Amino acid sequence: MKQQLSQTLQHRLSPQQIQLMKLLQVPTMLLEKRIKEELEENPALEEVPYEMDTDHEINSLEEDTMPERALNDYYDNYIEGDSQLSYNTTNHRAEGINFPVALERSFDEYLEDQVHLLHLEEEDKIIALQIIGSIDQDGYLRRDLTAIADDLLFSQNMFVEVAQVEAVLRKIQQFEPSGVGARDLRECLLIQINQKLESDKLSHFEHIQPLSLAQEMLEFHFDAFSKKHYVKLQEVLGVDEAQLKAAINEITHLNPKPASGFAFNNNTRQYIIPDFILTQRDGILQLNINDKNTPNVKVSRYYENLLMKHKKKHSKEEREAANFIKERIESAKWFIDAIQQRRQTLYKTMHAIMEYQEAYFKTGDEKKLRPMILKDIASKTNLDISTISRVVNSKFVETEFGIKHLKDFFSDSFQTDDGEEVSTIEIKQILKEVIEKEDKKRPLSDEKLTEILNQKGYPIARRTISKYREQLDIPVARMRKQL
């Protein structure tokens, strides 16, 4: 044991700096909520009414899903990744496509209404409601029926057999939307095909043959169908190419996500509200921060006068009241200052990105995106790399070419055969274009894609091509094959 002196240098963030760091991460769509929370917590802060600036009309874009009907998209999105179904959330705003709006009535309520239309015993009604509560946002029941029976035992003190749960599930699977309550993609498609087949028997007789073929394919040859083994399917089903194509066409017009377009609760619908608006006038880029709906706040004049009043008093209670009011006023000032610094930092960062990627913002051509990393913008703005990271991670900019995530403008550089540095985004775009132009009956393998890009002056390894292809959500050649 001995005593010694030592010097250490530590950097501690002040409360104001911590508050600014937190606010930098908050996107525009949540900033209003954050300010309102502060208004409720701090009485020394008050909202200032102001006239709305009408220079820009801000459109919120609902990020929703849109069913793709092409066969390739079916394989890419639903069959290859059956365990985790997902839609591509590509921004179609520039193309003028309307996104489906979630209904005000929740999906659970919609199904519950249909339960009440059935003449079920009280026990079966309880089971039905338990099943509906277990259906996920895609419209699938991914919970095991044994687990549902256990839930009923613990929550309702009701013992039921698994067979009884399955019998009730079969009734729910006849509800609208068609395919609801399926336990996997195959069952979801089969439910819809069976219902269409039953309906078409009464009307469109010409559809019965392709529907029956589609039913047989899904029920007995789903593995071959999902792997696009068309020759094998023609042999086992005893049909020609045209008949097989007609059956597949019936399947691709089904809905792999029965619950799409419904809300599950009041917080289901998510909107992308751009943090920045970038326009172009006479070839000059103009940048604005989209904060027209953000509450304007100031320190309460009432509390400032109250502080002056209590400062003149000398009793202990008055001094304590004065200290409390002073703390609230200082906290309000810190918050207002943090909001202003946030705005300046956001503008400074986006302006630097705009200048760096000027060619892209003027044309919308992704091939003109320059290689850019966080350090480039940090150097240009004299801000810390961690600050730039906080700004770009959750922010969006509205351009003439759609709403873009700031993070998407950053990419590593790659050197071509000519010694020119290009963005990896450019390489991905070229790779995407090559795949789009390929013969879908004989799609290009990764080895062939590597060879083509090498010929174009991009010396990339096959494993890099595979990585970029996966990042673009493009399946392997076998899964891109079409009839």
C-alpha cells in the first residue's frame, strides 16, 4: 500500500452536448414529438405560434408494401425466403405509383367481426380469438397449435385438444382476406387456389384447367415449383410449356401477404417525412430543411419575471423557488440552443453532401455518385465523424428523383483498369443493368457476370459479384430463370 499522485486527461461531455448528440439522431418525423415532450416536462418552455411558410409543399410518403405480380418477384420475395416473407420497399414515387393505404380498421378487428358472424360454441369462439391474436402482420399463423392450446390453458384455464384448435383454424382460413391463417407460403397459396377453384366451377369454366394444375403443383410438387425445375414439372404433370405457364400465371396473381393493406394497431402505418428538400432551379441546387411543422419554442416570459420577483426575496422558501425556476429556465435555454445547433449541423452536413454529389443531384444518374465516406464529409464540414454518422443514419432527403436515405450516398471507391476511381454504387448499378438485360431463359451465372464486368473494365472477383448481387436482393441465376 502506498500513496502516489498521477495526472489523467478525461473528456467528459456536458449535459448540453449530450442533449445535442441525442437530438442529432432524431429524424424530423420524431422531432415534433420530442419537442412536445420537453414542453410538457419543462414549464419554463413555451410554444410560439407562427405563420406557416408556404414556399414548399411537403408531401409525406407512406412506406408501405406493394404486391409484385411478376413471376420473378414472386420467387425472389416469397418462395426463396419463405421463412421471412418480405416485400421490396423500392421508392416508386418518381414513377407515380400509388401505394396502398392501410385501413383505419385494424386487421384483428376485421377478423373478429367475421368470427361473430359464425354460429360458434362459446369455447370455439374463445379459441378463434386466441388464434387471431397469434396471427402476424403478414396474415400468417406462425405459432404452433400446441403452444396456442397451452396459452388457452394458462390464460383462460381452458383445456382443449390440438385437434379442436386446428378445426377452428380451418374455419378462420375461410375468412377474408383469402389465405389468412396459413402456416406457411405453400398453405397460403393453396387456400387461395382452392377458393378460386371452387368459385370458378360455378362461372369461368375455362379457368378450371390451369387452376387445377396450379393446385396439383402447389400440393404435390411445391419444391420443384419453388426451384423452377420447369422441365421436371412438365414431365411429372404431363403438360406442355404453355399449360405450365398458364398454371404458374394463376399462382403469381395470388397474394403472398394476405394482411397487406391492413393496420394491426394505431402505430402500424409508418411515414417517411424527408428531413431535407433539395430542388433545382436553372441548374442551381437549392437546399431547405423541412422543419415547417416543427414547433417554435422560447423561454417563458412569465417564468423570467417570476425569477426576478423571487430573487428579491430572502426567505429560504423563496430562495428555493428561485433556484428551481432558474434551473428550469437554464434547461429551456439549453434545449432551444440544442435545437438551433441541430438545425445548423444538419444543414451543414447535407450541404456538404449536396456539393460532393452535385452531379447525381442534378441528373439522378446513380452512375454519377462519387465514392464518399464519412471522413470526406467530416473534413469538409470540420465536424467529428461520429457527428456525421448520427446525422446520416436516420435522415432522408426529398429530391426530384424521389426520397433518398442519406446513408445510401456513401460508398467505398473502386479502381478501374484505367486507374479511375469509381463508386461501388456505380458498379452495382452496372451489374443490375447487365442482369436486367440477360436472357431470362438462360440467366447469367456469377462467373459469367464477373467475366462481363471485367470486360467492361471493372476487375472484380466472383465473390465480390456475389456479394453485390445479394446486396441488390437479386437471386442466383437458377432462381431468375423464366419460361
